[in-house]
Amino acid sequence: MNKAFLRLFPIVLLVIVLAGCHRQPANLVVRQGNRYANGFALIDSAQYRIAVVYSPWAKGQEMARYYLSRDTAARLAGKRVIRIPLERVTVTSCTHVGFLNALGQIDRLAGVCNPELVYTDLTESLGQREGTLNLGDAMAPDIERVVFAHPDMMMVSTYAQGDATSAQLEKMGIPVLYINEWMEQHPLARAEWIRLIGVFMDKEAQADSLFDMVVSRYEALREQAASFPEPRPVIMSGQDFRGTWYVPAGNTYMGTLFRDAAAHYPYEDRTFDGSIPLTLEQAMVDFADQADVWVGVNAKTLSELAEINRQHTHFKAFKNGRVYRFKHRTTPTGGNDFWERGVTRPDELLADLMGLLYPDRFEWTFVYTEQLPEK
């Protein structure tokens, strides 16, 4: 063989390989990065839209991977292909209803767990029209009712790595979509899950547009709050419950809202997931004389709050009447739009907090919040 050719052979081979790569775009994927959410990813390929949901309990571990296609004839060896848009869905959580409602897809809802806890009007849902709406308790859905509803997919909130209900649904041939937005700590991260649901409902552009609007408004409000002059009003949260007072850590969903609303929160530097249990005595030391505003109580009036525990009357915020609850939009059966529209619109939640913290600087009509009357 010609020695010159042997010297050039590696270069020729490299050119051939690179050329071959350019002729196979089907093997290339483009990852669509999230702006805030950590729990899912969307991936583009030549034939499929791929959605990945990650485990909230094992960092980086995939909980599920979905291959989506509008092509009813699409096949993928060894993989289940989900046809989009989903025509019939069932859900376990009222937050899922909020996402569907934001996308204008309530008419595809064939069934929901605990419908009495849903705020959104469900009269236009498939389940309401067909009489298969109530799927039982969210922690233990009635599998027979789910099967009878004939969903293309069931949206499920999981509370542990192993989920017996989801496994049973899969065995019955019902695909499960894991929606774990509640594990996200940033309000905008929870809201971003609308992008995942938008892909399954074939409303991706609409979902992206809605989320971009919410992010833009939230970030503008955050900047406005940061410009307010000192001193920052002190905020407190929760109430005594059987001797324990639970407050959010600084990096949690509510803790982030407190910070972004430019409140001073005594536990803003405590950064871990979950709530902090306090004794009533510790809560009084930290809040009684310092807190200007009190939010998140479970009472309708100041009188009722005092009846729950007379110690509540010793707090500065109670004496000044600046006590609030997140129950302005509720139903008689327990539905609360704080957990539906509120999850998709954290910009409105942030504005509510800014309005109650800075009533002289920020004029706003409460959406989810109401001030407790005397009686």
C-alpha cells in the first residue's frame, strides 16, 4: 500500500466519521434548560419529544422517562410512546387542576381525587359530564374508578421513592405522570411545572408564554420590593398547634416569598428543606415583640385565634390587627385557590405579601390573602 496514503489514512477516516455524524441528525438531542425547576427536563429529538422526571429523593436519578409523539403510528422498540395531546386525564392533586385550568384544558379532566377540595369550577370537565369525577382519596385512589374513567394518563403526586398506587396503575395499563412540583423550594420552580404539563397537552408554546410572563412579573416585583427603604417589617408565620409552632425555613417556598417581598424573617438564614418546629415559648421570644405582620393563621377572626390559645393575644401583630390568612378564595367544602391558581401565579402571591407588608408604598388588592376581622 502507498506509504503516503497510510500517513493520510487517519485523517481521511476522521473526515468520513465526521461527515457520517452530520448525516445522522436523528441521533442528536437538544436539551431545553429550565429557568428555575430542578425536578424535570425536556429533550428534543428528531422524532420524539422526551420528558424526564427526576426523583426528589435521589439527586440525578430518573423517576420516569416519557417518549411523546403526535404521530399515532410512532413506535419505539422497547419503549412506550405517549400520544399527544392527551385527550383524557385523571389527577390526584388540586394543584394539577390549577395547571390544567391555566392552560384551558379542564374539559379534558376525566376524574379527580378529593373533588371537594378543588376550587376550580369543574362543570366543564369530562368527569363532571360523564359522572366519573370522584376518584376517592388522593393518598389511596379508587383504582376501579380510575380504570372506569379510561384516562390516557393519570397525574400523580408522589410522597416517597416507592409508590404502590402508581405501580398498580401501571400494571392496569394506565400510564402515570409524576408531578412533584410540591418538592420544589422556589415559587417560580413550582410554577415552571406548567411547561411539563404543557408538553403532554400539546400546549407547549402557551405554557412557555404563560411561565415567561409570570417570571417577568415576579422578578420585577422582587426588584421593586428590594428598592423599598429600610427598616424592613418583621414577618411571622403559623400558630401554636398542640404545643408546637411550625415555621418555614428560609429557603423554602414560603421563606423565599418572605425574602422576595422584602420582609425581615427571623429564620431567613435557616436553610434546609421543611418546617422548623418551635415551642410556644420560643415563638414568643422570637416573634411576640418583634413581628409587625402575622400570616398563615388557621382562624377566621382574631377572636377565634385568641380562643385557640390566649397566648396569641400577646403578640404585637395581634394587638395591631395585622394578622392574615391565605383563604380569600375558598369554597364551603375546603377548596382553596391558593393551591391551584396560586401555584401557577406566584407573582400574585408575592404582590399579596408586598401589599400587606408595605401598605403605604405598594397599592394592591389581595388575591389570596385576607385580613382577620375582630369578630
